[in-house]
Amino acid sequence: MRTAFSCAGAAILIAAAAWAQVAPTPRVVRLDALTCGYLVSLPSDQRDRLLIYLNGYFDGTRQAATWDERLVGERIDRAIAECKLKPEAPLLRIFGDAWAR
């Protein structure tokens, strides 16, 4: 019985440690201060979250009532390609230009 409790306790500790490693640290950032270099330097999971946010941000400013996955993918691909060429460029301007096309 003691062994079962020890194993259960160890499993809980291992699960808690694993969860703590993947839980992102919440951040607050000023959108107008972000550069392309910041976006391309992020780890993939953080970059994906920022891209999801930017998609909603720009679709919201245009009051989009539909989500076109293909179109959004093309816009994001264009913006990221431009960001890689101009890491000092303001992120909102690059994404705004991509959403305007």
C-alpha cells in the first residue's frame, strides 16, 4: 500500500513539473512597439499565438464576418516573408499591408 501511494505521489509530481514547463508566461506588449525581428525571433508556439492574435486584430478592424483559411494563410506568409527581409520594420505596418491586398 505504501508503494502505491509513493508511486501515485511521484506521478503527481512528475505531471505537475511537466505542466509547469509548458505553461507560457503571460506577457503584455505594446503592439505599436513590436518589430518584425521580434516576431521571427519567437519560439514557434509563441509566434503562432501572436499570429492568431494578429489575424483576429486585422480581421476585426475590417469587420470581417467570415474566416477564409486560405486567404489568411497567404496574408501571413506574405507578412512573414517581408518580416524576414526587414526585421527592423514595424510589425503592424507589415501585417496591415498584407491585409490590405
